[in-house]
Amino acid sequence: MKKILMGFMLALGLSGAALAAGGGIPLDKAPQRTNDMAALQNGAKLFVNYCLSCHSAAFMRYNRLRDIGLNDKQIAENLTFTTDKIGDTMKAAIDPRQAKQFFGVNPPDLTLIARSRSSSAGTGADYVYTLLRTYYRDETKPTGWNNLAFPNIGMPHPLWELQGERRPVHEKVMSHGHEVDRVKGWTQVKPGTMTEAQYNDNVGDLVAYLQWMAEPAQNSRVRIGIWVMLFLAAFTVVAWRLNAAFWKDVK
């Protein structure tokens, strides 16, 4: 009984830590688009244009983008820097020493970010989807930006030109006998080049690409798993009937 109670308390502690790491806000559900080639291609374009300048994807090679329907010419002309070759890994454009000087730490590698950020609050895709949609202007921060999902984040808003500048609108609510702040909406300070719906749709594509990049064989694994389960189900029926036939004359 003592071990059960300790395990329960530990689970609660880990859950609380996960919420704290996520800013204490519920995570929005990321759209599932890892089978959508057009979404993955758009996500790859957004990743190269807005993320790869600071973040690397050191475990992903450009030529692996063939798996999402791109040919070598499209990859070379649209998704690589001038010094990159089709077989190179996706390296950040910024010098790591400069990145550490600008941000205090080197920006993390994003190859596995959609898996590594999973927690009891949601999947890693949910976390990234929420993170990229909850940036707001905060002049008290060195970068001029803050984030509801990651308070005091050191990374400025990478997609601010698309989303524009916003500020959260707070309200006071009672929770477990205590008055807490809750975000009830947003005020658009400066419009971006996209509407809110367009921005959310593009972030969904970017997150789908990050999901695919974290496990390119995921869709194949799921398809094979379904066929394996169907085979085992059919084999179970055959084995059951054979067993009945072998033992029917045994008293």
C-alpha cells in the first residue's frame, strides 16, 4: 500500500512538473497531417525558411525529403542553402558561437522535438502547435517577446511576420478556492501577412512536418502494423478451426 501511495504521489508530481514546463496552460490539439504530402511539403518550406536559420535538424538529410514527394531538383532549388548538397544534413545557418552569444544558449536541435516534448499534458506535436500560437509582445523581455506555453522563453517569435503582434487579454477566475489569471482572448496589436485561420493552418503544416521528421517511417510502421494485426486475426481463426479438427475425435 505504501508503494502504491508513493507511486501515486510521484505521478502527481511529474504531472505538475509537466504542466509547469508547459506554462500551466492546456495544450491545443495539433491537427494530424502526417499522411498529407502537400501539408508536409509546405511544412518543410516553413521549417527551412523560418526555423533552420537558428535551429539545426542534424539527424535529417535533405535527400530524405524525397519521401514526402519532392525530387532532387525541387529540394536543391527551394529548400537548401547555396553551400548545401542534397546529401547533407540540415544544419543551422547561424554560427553556434554567435547563437550562444545572442540567445545565451545554443538553440536546440529540432529533429526529434515533436517526440521529445511529449508529456502527460499532450503530445510533443500539441506542445509545439500551442507554443507557436501563443507568442505575445512583451517589452520587458530582451527579445521583446514572451510565450504562454513557455513563460520567459529566450527565443523570439520566429513567425511574427505571418501572425503579427498580439497581446493576451486576461480575466480573473476562481480555481480551487483561489483567484487566478486566465487568458480569455487576444488583442491584435499589428496585423500579420496571414489571417488567424491561415496562420493556424500553416502552423499545423509545420508541426506535421516536425512530426514526420521525428519519425519518417511512422506511416509505414502504422500500415505494416495494421496488416500484421489482420494477418494474426486471420491466422487465429485458422488455428482455432485446425485445433477443433485435430481434437474432434479425442474423447
